[in-house]
Amino acid sequence: MVRMKVLKTSKLEAAFNKLVGFGDLYVPMLRGSQSGFYSWKTYNEDYDDLMLDILNVYLPPKNFVLPQTEKLYSFKQEGVAIDIEEVKQKIEPKILFGIRACDVKGIDYLDEVFLTRGYDDIAYKERRDSLAIIASACYNPGTNCFCESMGVNPTEIESADVILREYGPEGYVWEVKTPKGEEVTKLIADLLEDEEVKLPELKSFLRQVEYEGVAEKLKDMFEHPIWDKASEPCQNCGICTYLCPTCYCFDIQVKSWGDEGYRFRCWDSCMYREYTQMAGGHNPREASKERFRNRFLHKLQFFPERYGPSLCTGCGRCVVVCPVGINITTIIQDIKEAE
């Protein structure tokens, strides 16, 4: 037994109403047939269901740091002159409440892409700095969870500002990890209680895979026949990339009318033929197999070579939603066993 601060389940709603003092609060909800992180301000008890006890919502929270669409600048032509004006986004503080370790790790990996190697994406950095993360530790892995195999600790969430630990139906341990977490905690200090609690133990994962050594082995497997077989059922629908917490492919497009318009950044997918279509008509990844191969090489080889860890956090979403049953753990195992 350990004495810790706890937030009783009966006081959750009161805590939510106080936490909005930091910024807009987003909690996991089932809204209609879709699940994701939605603003507490929009919660409708007749239509929405809170999903704090569910391991993962379908829509990952990457949109809070990398929006699906984002205006970059507007332009207006007057004769031969073009006036260009940066579109400054209004970024408000936000709290992600109940986010799981796999999704927090996904944001960590996006930080690597957009905030390291000598370049900071300014808009990304502003959104990231204004985001507070209240993460929920996982002790009961789901059927399709394999985060532990991909190097993610489901109970010790390193970059969380606060960690919630469910110790029973009566409440959550509230563990502050950062100064930002302390700032958030002050808002609900009167709702927290000191209590002797026994933390649960992490149960075994039903789905496991051995990733070690895969990145090194893939260096010599670009032309391996494994890609023909693995890619055959793929429909290139791209749902795996949109529901993946770490996929960050984007395009920059223009919307114009007459002599004015704007450019914007929007999500894209390496599974689409147009993603690598060049202006002259050539496409270096014309075939479905080539696009499929690139996705898995990026996840399992290219990203580890540049940043260290694999770009898969083991959330299991792609396993669940793939219409043809493609399974990244099976592909990893096939790579391990390939001659």
C-alpha cells in the first residue's frame, strides 16, 4: 500500500469543470459511431459516452499538434505585384485527458520530426508548448495491444505532465510529473484526497512480437520477395495512415479564386499514388507494392536509422481497422524469419 493523491470517480465531472480553467479540455468519448478526443464543452450526456475505461479511441490525438488542415499564408495579386501575408493561427492552451502511453509516445515521435535536427516547425512548437498531457496508465492490455514489444512502457509515461492510475472503480491515483502538471493540479487541488492505495500490476500482453534486429536486417531486403506476398491484399485505402498516431505525411496545396487565395498544409498518405506523383508525370512509387514497402520501411528502418526507435507504438489501430487483415506484427515476424 502506498499513500498517494487520488481523484475519486464521483468527482470527475467537477474536476473537468475546473480543468477548463487551464484551457479547452479534451476527453475520450464515443460520439455516435466514432470515438476520439472531443472537447468537454461539447459533451452531451444524451448522445456522448465517456470512454475513460476503454483502452483506445479510434481517432488518435495527433491532430492536436498536427492539424488535419492548416492555413499557411494568403496571397493577392494586383497587376504584376503579389501581396503575401502569413496566416497566424490563434493557439489556445489545451489539456488531453486520459490519453494512453502509445499515443503519448506517438506525440514524442512527432516532436522528433518537427522539433529536432536543427529545425523547429513554429506552429507545431506553439501547439505543443500549449498542450498539457494527463495520461492514463494501462495495466490491462487489450487483445490488439503490443506497445511493450515496441519499447513503450504502458505504466510509466515519460513525457506526461500527470499520470492517472486507476486503482479500482472508486477512483484514480493522481501523480504529478512536471511543472506544467503542477499548474494543472492546482486547479483541482480541493478535489484530491490522500489515501492508502494498492496499485495494480501490469498483466501479460496477449499480442507480442520481437522487433529487435529488424531495422538492421531490412537494409538488405529492399528487393526481397517478401514485399510481393505481404502487399498483395493491400487496397491502398490509407486508413492505416490516418488512424496511426505517428504517421505525419502531409501535402501543401492551394485554394484560389480570381486573383487571391491561400496555401494550406493537409494530411496526406504515402499509400496514395498521387503522393509521389511528380510534375513531369514520373512516379518513383507507381506500383502498390512500392508504396506498401515504403510505409513499412519508414516505420521499421528509415525512422529508426534517423531517430533511434521504431515509428510504431504498438497501439494496434491498424490491426483493428485494416479491411483485408494486414497485420504489422505478422510482417515483423515474417521479416525476422526471412532468408
